[in-house]
Amino acid sequence: MNAVIYARYSCDHQREESIEGQLRECREFALKHNLCVIREYIDRAYSAKTDNRPEFQKMIQESHLKEFSTIIVWKLDRFARNRYDSLRYKMILKKNMVDVISATEMISKGADGILVESLLEGFAEYFSAELSEKVIRGMTENVFNHKFNGGKLPVGYYIDENQQYQIDVKTAPYVKDAFVMYASNFSMKEIAEYLRNKGVRTSNNEPISLRSMSNMLRNRKYIGEYKYRDIVIPDGIPQIVPIKLFDDVQKKLEMKRRNSNPDMKQRYILSSKLRCGKCNSPMCGESGTSKTGKVYHYYKCSSVKRHSGCNMKSIRQEEMENAVLKCIVQNYLTEENINIIVKQIMKINKKENAGILLLKKQYTCVKRNIRNIVDAIADGFYNDSVKEKLLKLEKEKAELEMQIEIEKEKVSKLTLTEDQIRFWLSNILTLISDSNKSILVDTFVDEIIYFDDEND
């Protein structure tokens, strides 16, 4: 009879060599029982808790070809560690007239064999579940002891001999720089390039990419938060980024995400803020086309859309949004508030731009390095490598001086006078573009409850 061998090892508990051991014992079993092995299916680093194993699935599919009548496994837990999967796939194999045989577990063909096989499969599932619980318990204990739980280490940290997070003084300042730059309207591309130029790399020793940049700016570990499953330890990790700076960056990221679908955001600026006054369900943007082909836009209660019993009437988008925007202007952009805002903006204008401060910080560092080399030369330390380093630093200093002047010129062009700011705020509804009206809503509105009865 023709047979195939199925071998598997899990990345957590076994090594590549275990495959050879399984194959050897399965081949010996086949030889002893006059089975002709025509094929071997091997899944490396795949758990049997899931059926998502490429070679396993391939073997099940090829059983339809009726080329083999037996599958030999080293132990039944190689086939599955889940009784549902075991039963399901054995039923498929049975229809294809294929048996699964263990090379090391003596199981008879009678009724007692069925009982033994069920017990072995039950033990395999129990062992897998117990092991998972132990791993979770161990990792939970690590969290409470502020210990590293594995995974990708964020830039700016290293793990000490006690398996705890420590700040890497070489890279942590650049992480903070990244947050400051994003809050100052630098793009992710510009920040990633800045970090690459500074020699900052990921824990896998890869250059900073846009994806790793995005992950960095969203990583709550930088504010000292250690999270595992549903456990959150606020001060479990040394903090690199101030909470206020982190929150400012999250707001910018969220605004960018919400504006990434310009069609939806520009048309329905009250999405996620407007709720039905009758059932408290969200009111979502919806459009309809008349017989003449004209498109109308509405806000409609989601319970009405689902036919869940609410009878709230839809409201025209333009009517709702104009009412909200006028309410913002009348209640928040009063003369008194405009005076406060103007005063604060003028105060900010007098402060130096964060991007310029960052460039000046780099400039001071370069000047200090130049001074150190000059002092070393004065003490008699001079060779070609020192000369080359000095020339490189002088070039970097000149480039930074130029960048600082360019940034200063940009800031001066963008700085508005007090009269310009006051005029803009007083006429905001006519001056602001449709695409930016969402910024006005995001700034002043948390939630809107809509009633279609004026007496409510």
C-alpha cells in the first residue's frame, strides 16, 4: 500500500533537527509494515493549534487523488492539537479512504482503539491550552515586574541584564526630535530622512522607513505606558516623550487619517459627531439621486437605515452643517474670544519656530565638535583623519547656517499681523474653504445631538 508521511514542528518548542527524527521513525514504521512511502509533507514552524498549514492543506487536497491510503505521523499531535480539526479532517480523509496512523503510539483498530485515540487527542489539546495559559501567566508577571516580553524593541530603548527597558542615550533624543518635528508640521518623509541621516536604525538594524516612522509616532511606550493584553501599567517603562507632545501628535495623526478620504470628509464634516436625539445612534452621511439626475446629500440616523424602530427624519447636509458652523461662530468666535486668540497667536509668533530651534540645536552640537577638534589639534593631535573630520564638520556647519536662514525667511513670510488675524477670524465662514471647515468642527465640537422637532 502507498503511504505518505506528515511531519511538523512548532517554532516555540522544537528545532529543525526534530523533523529528521520524525521522518526517520516514520520511515522505519513504513518499512516494518510493508508501506511504500511515495511522498513527505513537512510544515516547519507551524503550530497544530490551527489548520492554516500549507503542507497539511496540500496533503488533504491531494488525498482526493487516491494515490495513497495511509498517512503516517510520528505522534497524533503532529496531525492536530485541536479535536475539532482532527475530527473534521479525518472525516474528509475517511471519505477518500485514507487512514491516519501514529508511528510511535500503539492504537488498535477496534473500539478500545477509538477510545485511546480520543484520549490522546484530548491530552494534546489540553497540553496546548495549558502551555498557552502558562505563557500568558509568565508574560503577565513580566509586565507587573516591568520586564521585556519579547517582540520588536522600539527605537530609543535597550534591554538591560534584568530584562527591563532602559533609555538609549544615543537614540532617545532623536525619537523626541521626531515627535517635535511632526508636531511642527514636518512630514513623515522629512523626519524619516532626518533620522536616517543621523544614523538611527530600527532594532532589526534596518533604515527608518515611513512605516516604522508611523509606528514610532503611535507607540505609547514612549510616554512610559507598558501594555499587555488588557493590562496597562502607566509608568512601566522610562518615558522619552512628554505626554502633551505625544497627545498633540496623536491629534495630528487622527486628523490626517480622517482627511485621507477627502470625498467623505469634505462632504460629511459632521461624521462621528452627529447623533440622533431619539435613539442616540450615529447619524451618517448618505446621498440620493432624483429623477432629474441631481444628487442630494443627507445625514440619516443609522437605526433608521437598519430599520431598527427609530423614525427620525433625515436632514439635508448643507442645512445641518451651516447651522453648526454658524453656531460655532456666534458662540465661540465672539469679540472677547477673538481678542484672547489674537493675543495668544501674537505671543506664539514671538517665540522661535520649533524647526529652527531643532536646527540651532544641531548647529550648537556641530560647533562644539569643531571646537573639540581644534583643541585636540592645539594639543598636537593632528593627522589626515582629523583633518577630514574637521572639513566635514565645517561643511555641515555652513549647511546648517543656510538652512536656519531659509527657515527664518519662511517663518517671516507666514507670520500674520494682528489686523490680518483679527480680520480672518471675524470673517472665517466666508474665508475658510469647504475642505477646511472640518478643522473648525474638530476644534470646537465634541458631539451634536439632533432633534427634528423644534419643541424638543
